[in-house]
Amino acid sequence: MEYLDFAIDVARAAGDVLKHYMDREKQVALKGRANLVTIADKESEALVIRRILERYPAHAILAEESGISGADAGDEGKWIIDPLDGTTNFAHQFPFFSVSIGFEKAGKVLCGAVYDPWRDEMFSGARGLGSFMNGQRLRVSNIDKLGSGLILTGFPYTMREKMKTAISQFEGFLFESQAVRRAGSAALDLGYVALGRADGFWEMDLHPWDTAAGLVILEEAGGRVTDFADNPFSIYGKQIVASNGRIHDEMVAVLTRLPS
């Protein structure tokens, strides 16, 4: 698929920008009390946007740092970009961050690439074509009980305003699952569920650039993605619960009995 090949190529180039800054001064700034931005975010995003505009000038772009740009309506398609998902990790040289690039047309994410430059792992997928990690076909795990599952999550930047909700959800899954991990890149979390390294993922208050690419990668690996009430998932919504499908109902049950 042309768009997928392009997303993979550009994600890898953006990852090279992150590699350049891994052990260099990152010029960290605050966008909010707990929300960082670095020179690497900005340069990675600038590279991706430049490459898109050169190749697809009629396409719209939605990027974390610069917002919406390009064609107004996005009728020809929209690229949804997170140039550095896991900025806080990156700023501290904690090795869990990624570049995420998804392509949406007519309201549906058609393909996406998530690249981890630290491990040189490229997750990719396209509708009807499957999903892969460095050429390896992805399939979700066979875990069929939440009590045997490794569950991933993240805390929102609004954590201080939603402390009770976030902690109650975390506590709920600690009791019901085998283990919970909070690593700090939603795009990679979705890729890990697709690969079978984890069995489920939930989070609140995410943005389209956090989930667009990972959504198609996970679904093409046989996974299931909804909101907390088991309604169809939208990348423009604020809730996501994603799983191997086999433990999905149990995950939804945990979330529906807790405050949201």
C-alpha cells in the first residue's frame, strides 16, 4: 500500500532525528505542568510535515505540536502525527518512546506506522493487509482470562484533576489482572498488545495522534478496540480500551463499575 510504505519511510526518518538527540541536550520546555516538549519533538514533526507536503500537497495534517495544517477539509486524506510519543521518557533517556504516523480518509484510519528508534522496532499495519513488526506478522495473545493478563495503561496529563478516577481504575486492574504496567507511550502500548507482549491496554484523555496508527495495527493483528462502555472506538474520543479480544469483556466490566 502506497500510504503505508510512505508512513514507514517517514517514521523511520523521524526516528533518526530522535536518535540524534538521545544523548544530547534536548532543550526541554513545559507545555503544561507535566507536559514536556523538546527540540526533538519539533524537529521530528517538521521533518514529517515537510515530507508529507512534498509528496501529498492536497492532504491535511493533524500533528501534536502544530495542530491542523495543509488542505482544509482533508477530503483527500489526513495524516495524523505524533512526532515523539513519550516525551517525558525521552527527556530522561528512559527507553520507551516512539514516532506515530497514521493515515485517515473518509473518517477511517487506513494504515499506520509506529517506530521505536531505541529498539529499532517498526510496527505497521493497513486495512485488509495485516500488521507487522520488522516483517514479523503480528497476532494478539491467546490469554483468555483477565486474571492471567498483563495490562498496560497511562496516566493523563490531567492526572491531578482526575486523580480519584485514574487511581481507582489502576487499582481495579491491579486486583483483577496478573499485572499492570505504565510505560509512557500509548502508541507503543497498542503495538505491544498487537505483538502479544501484553494482553490489554486502557487509558483516558488521549488524542488522535496517540491512537490513530496503533488502532489499525492492533485491529489487523486480531485485537479489539472500544471505549470504556464497549461502544465503537473513535480516535477523536477520550476513552480507549484495547485488548486481544479474549479478555475485552472483562476489561470493560472493570471500567464500567468504576468512576469515569
